[in-house]
Amino acid sequence: MREPKATPTPPPKPKLVRKIPFPGSRLLRKLRHIFYAAWFIAFLRAEMRKNKGNKPNEKFIFGIQLKEAVAALHRIYLNPDGNIYLILSDMVGEGAPDLYVEDKGRFGTSPEDKQNIQELTYIVENLTYHITEIMPATGVLGTHKKAAIFELIKEGKEFPAGYFWQMERDQLEFDENDKITNVTDARAFFLLIGIFLSRSLVTTLLMKPLDYGLSTTVLSEVGERNLKLLATIIVYLIRVVAVPRKQTPLPIPYEISKFLYTDEEMKFILSKLKKSLDYAEGLLRDWGEEYVKRLRAAGPTKKEG
């Protein structure tokens, strides 16, 4: 892992310090957050077992399984010794460079801008690489038929209200009871991308870093812009891999559009990151294809009859 580049930054503005209800070190508070998420899921499961005389609601159980998958991914993404956390924390930490680069036209790209483009190249390629290393054989995310991630790609599941962005729903099929149907391999891959990137990264850690434990203090303006930039890039990758290669990407999800840069604002950066984005797209597609293949081999995911 290469060391992050040191770049000159404007004098930092005075930090707003959020009052933390439970004191302790940054690591302790992060671990406490993860523990509470796991405790809540365990509590729900205990309630289910206690009331198993009454037939548990299938939708409720599936909702818990989705929360388990997100919590498991957050444990990986927020692991203080993990590569993913190091990448994310460097983007919001003290002294982080402002990575948003504007097109200066005929004035050319400054040395600082070139350095920031190199940093973004590193972030996109390494973040994608480390996420696509996740494919365990056991556990909540494991490639076995008792895993929460296995339930994710099964037909006949009713997802919680508001789970999908509209542009995601438009790529899927649902029956008259709003249960997912006809989950092809391509749609199974799209569902995996939805839990690994859309839910566990974009709408949680990147858009609500305080609520989900990426940061324990209010971010600087630079930190906020950097996460907005990364969220926009990740959503762009989601839009790209949701369709066959070389096709026009899906539109930006309107539900989160106000938290992202527009395509016009990103035109210059995306052009500079093209090789890295192509590399990341290839990694995600290959990873998703293999993940779905292993999940299919673990047990039946198609609805009978």
C-alpha cells in the first residue's frame, strides 16, 4: 500500500466538534458502533426465536437478513487495519487534499491537479480491488445456502419499502405481490452490487459518515467534498455495470441526485479516470459473475412452479 501523497492545502477552518454521547478513543467508538449494530440484529433474531410458535413473517426475516449483510460489510469496510478503511479515512482525515478537479480549459492542468488525478486513480482502482476480494465461503456473506447473501438473489423475496432506487427497480421484475421474480444472472449481479456498493457504501458510509461510523467528528468542507466525489464515482460505476458493456449507463438515481455531482460537473474527471474506471468495471463484472456462480451452486435460487 503506497503512502498517500502530501499536497499543500489551504489553512483548515476551525473544526466543529460533535458531542459524542459515549467517550473513548476513535477506535473504541467505532468498535462500539459495530457492536451495537450486531447486538440489534441479534436481539431481533432472539425475538423471532421466542415467538416461533407464531409463524414468523417472511418479509420481516428477510429484512433482518439484509441488515445482517450490511452490518457484515460495514465490519469489513470499517476495520481499522483494513485497506478499505485506510483509503476512506485518508480522504476525510486531517490534511486530506481537495480531490475535486475542475476543467481549466486552455489554462491546462496544474501540477496539483495532476497529483489529485493520480490520487483518485489510486483510490478507484484499490478500493474496487479490495471490495472484489470479498467472497467468503462462510458467514453472512458466504457462498452457501444459509447465508444472508444467498437469500438476496432468491426469487419470491419481498424487499423492504424504499430499498431500491427507482432506476434499480426498473432493471428488475416483480409479481403482483411486489415479490422479485425472474432473477437472471445479470439481475443477481445487480442485486449484489446493490448491497455491496449502493447500500453498504454510498447511502450509508459515504453519505452519512457520522451515523455509520466512518467519522466520529463533523467533517471538514474538504472531507465532505471528497466523500461526495467518491460517492458520485461509485454511483457512476453502478450505473455502468448495471447494463451490458459499451451501453449507455443508467441515469443518476433521482433519490440521491442532490448529494452527488452531475454528469456535466464530472465530465472532466471521468475522462481523466477512464482507464481506472474501465479497470474497476472489469473487476466488478468478473467478481460478480463468479460470486453468482458460487451462490447458484450452493442451492436453488429459482422459484419452483
